Amino acid sequence: MSDYGIEVLWVLIIASLGLSAVALVFSISHRRRSPAAAYTAGEDVASEAARTVLREFEKNGHSADAALITWSPDTLRKILADDLPETQVIVVSNREPYIHNIKDDGIELLVPASGLVSALEPITRACAGTWIAYGGGTADRVTVDKNDRVEVPPGNPSYTLRRVWLTEEEYQAYYLGFANEGLWPLCHIAFTRPIFRASDWEAYEAVNRKFADTVVAEARNERPIVLVQDYHFALLPRMIRERLPEAIIITFWHIPWPNSEVYSICPWRERILEGLLGSSIIGFHTQFHANNFTESVDRFLESRIERADAAISYGGQTTLVHAYPISIEWPAELLARLPDVDECRARVRARFGLPADAKLCVGVERLDYTKGILDRFQALEELFTRYPEWVGKLVFLQIAAPSRGTLPAYRQLHEECRRYVEELNQRYGSEGYSPVLMVAEHHSQEQVYEIYRAADICMVTSLHDGMNLVAKEFVAARDDEQGVLLLSTFAGASRELLEALIVNPYDTAMTSEALLQALTMTPDEQRERMRPMREMVRDNNVYRWAGSMLLDAARLRKRGDLDRVTSNGERPSNSNNVVSIFERARKAAS
Ligand code: F6P
């Protein structure tokens, strides 16, 4: 063929590749813009999209643009079926997703108020996995089988809940003591002093070992994926690694990680880091917290840190440290069961006896000192002082789920909140009007969503928070694109929900001004702010959170297996974790 002929051929090839690329981009972006269409296409679309991402990510050696997928339970199922076949998924958390309690008229089922539970539940369902958790309900023991297992969700079982029993002493020292009087205040900068007792630490270690035994007992083979949740289990990853060296262990730390100076006060700081570095991957909500963790390792352990790869090598093993911002189920299944916004408003106002014409501002959380509940009451007081015309025209409804109520810091907070509410109501209330209503009771997710839909404003004023899913739930609940979100700059969610009114809860004047801005915001502006926030949560739902971790797990497993094949039949000591990947990369480069 002549030179001219070859040139023409090349032009044709390049043009046809270009057209295919345009067609692919068009089809993907079209799918993104029309989620309904993507759902009707069902499994095929999920599978094709997952495969596209995996192909890309295998080709490039790193995660592809996961944003191109419409994330759903089907996507997770396809990733598992195609890329992690036969892999058992084991979730470990302290809090169980279903609690059975004895009541006068029988056994009551409770779904706890926990962001972790609401995020992990839909995922465990999709993966038909095993969830290992502390059985703390008064009827938990009578509702399990002889292996301490119960199939859940009740009525429509799709996964196994394996309960672990703790003695009262263990619960006191491991959960209330080390986890919640030590690590919780240590990691949250809320100026509550952490308390470290040697006896609590010993119990924490013993309970972590008990959970490790249970993981090993529940593992059907040596290669499960174990999703370890939160600050209750810092030692567990290494304990599992020692007994299931081929497991992929993904640890997610649901709370902030402090800077290394703050972290340094923990008497067992090295042990905690060593424990966590038994993981294949450690996840945080934000890059900031991931960086803080890496800095702590750098300061307290003899390790090798590959910043470009976000990897830490310690004791012959490498751990990836990534940010995976947690999210919520989208579309929220329970929304379909709720009436329209007007009806929700009417119901909530009737239930709490609220004046029909007053604006409704809500706060929903566990009664915890990190949530800035007192700070929001202060902002309300400031608003009434500066703008007395709002007295009588605004009601603040605080839903506060009781939490860790036997600990002094929590009892004190409850008492302070109660007194403050009483004071505000005395000062600004009148016949038939109480400006603040605090309901310190557990509410179901359905009740909570009804309250979100009834509200004009939702206040999230955390003093420090890993993510805060209330902010995302409020946005998800507002399919009418109305309502204003006031969001603390110290909650991880403020990195994503940029159209919220972002406040510093320590700055009372600023928060009260934001409250005024929310109260006077036009419906058009509410829509302009709410719409992009809804798109954000829709595109970054909880399936994406889990899917990104599963994709990374699939990558580790594939590379580990590849390593095994290419190491002349010898089994590399670290076949399933990333150290071999980096060693190979280095050899290849040199
Ligand atoms: O924020 C992290 C988290 O684990 C949440 O999932 C949950 O809301 C809370 O902390 C734990 O609450 P509890 O001590 O009641 O399980």
C-alpha cells in the first residue's frame, strides 16, 4: 500500500475510534441523566457499567472514573459475581442492625439510630453476607438459633446476623470505657477530655479477640472479604490477618482521625496503629482524616510511607489508606411509603402540637456532645434576641435519640439540654406556644423521614463529625426540592453538600444569621440549592461507597493472584495484600 493509502487508513481508524468513544461517552452520560431509564434496563446496564469500570481500572492499574456507574444493589452484586466470585462478605460492627427487646406484649424489634447501620444494611442485603455484631438486646438470646445466628431482615431474610455475647464487665470496659470514654473524645475535637484506663484497654483487647474468633468461625474459606467497622475494633484487623492471611480486610473508621499531636496522648497509640495496619485497606470519610492517620503512623511507627500510592508498608505488609465518603441509600426505599410533603407537614404538626403557621426547624441525632445541640440552642436564643419579630413564628423541634446514657458526659449533656430548653420556653414561650421542643426518644427511620419532609429548615451543627448522614438524609427526603440545610463546616458532609448554608457552630452570631437567611429564603433559592445537593447524593449513594471499596478489593485480589501465578508456582508470603504489588512495580521500574 502507498504512503498515501496508509495515511488514509490511519485517518479512518482514528475517526472510527473517535466516533466509538463519543458514542460511549454519550451513552454513559445519557444514562447518568436519566436514572429511570437506567433502572428499566436493569441488570445488564449495571453489569456493563461495572465491567467498563473494571476494564478501565485494570488497564490503568488504578481506579477508573467510578462516577460513570449508576450505583445500585445490582452493581454490587455484579461486582461480587464477576470479579470476586465465591467470595464471602463478612461485616463486623459493634452495633447490630436489628435488636430484639422484651416488651410487655412480646418481643419488639428495634433498628438502632446509627449512621453506620443505615449505610451497611442495604449493602449486606445486596451481598447476602454475614454480619457479626454484639447482641445487646434483652431478647437477642432467645431469637437466635443454636449457632447464635438469626436470618434478617425479619419477614424478608437476605443475610445472616451472627450475634456475639459480652459480659456486663466487658460491655462496660470495652464499649463504654475504652471506645466511648477514650477513643470517641480523642478522635472528635469537642473538648471533652478522653479517659484512658488500663482495665478498659485490657477488656478492649479481649473483646477484639473474641470478635476475631467469631470471624474465623464464620469464614467459609480462607479468602473472605471482611469489612471491619469503626473505632470499636482497632485491634481486630491484625488479629484476623494473623489467622486468615489471605483475607481481604477493609477497615472503615467512621469517625474523624485527629492530628498526630492530639493522637499522641493515647497511651496505646502504637498498638492501635499496628492493629489497624493489619488491614488491606483503611478507609476514612475525608482525605483530611486519611492524611492525619498517615501522619500518626509516620510519627509513631517505623514504617515506609508511599504517599503517591497512598500506601503504608509496615512489618512486611502494605495497607492502602483511602478516603471513601459514606452516603445513604438512593432512592430511599422508605420514601415510597410516605405521603406527600403537605401531608407530612400536617401529620408532624398534629403529632407534636405545633402551631400551623410557624416555621419548623428540626435537629435529629443521638444525644451526643459532638453534635453541637447546645450551640444550636444558643443560636436560636441569639436570633430571638436580635430579631424578636421571630418569637412566636418559629418552632425548633429537637429529636434526640438517647445514647450512652450511663456515661457522666452524656448524662450531663442531657441535663444541660433539658435546662436550656426549659429556660428558652420560659423566656420566649406564651400560651399555646413553646419555641423549643426536645423529644429524647428513639424514632424509626420512617418517622425521621416524615419529620425531614415536614421541616422548613434542618440544622446540623456538629462540633466535629466524620460525615453526618442526617444532612444527606434531609436532602434525600426533599423530593419537593424545598427546605434549607444549615450545615457545620466541621462535618465531613460539608465537603460535598456545598449549597448548604455552611456555619461554624462555635460562632453563635454567624449561625443565628444563617438561621435568619434560611427563614427568609425564597422557594426559588431553596430549589436552586436543594437540586444540586440531591444530585450529589444521588450520584454518590451508599452503593457507590461500598462499590468503590469492593472494586479496590477486587483489584488487590486480582493482583495478588497474578503474583502467585508469576512467582514460579511459589506462593508469595503476602499473596493477598498489596506489598507484592509494590515490590513488583519497583522491580519492573528498575
Ligand atoms: O459515628 C460513628 C458511629 O459508629 C455511628 O455509626 C453511630 O451513630 C455511632 O457512632 C455509634 O453509636 P452507638 O454507640 O450508639 O452504637
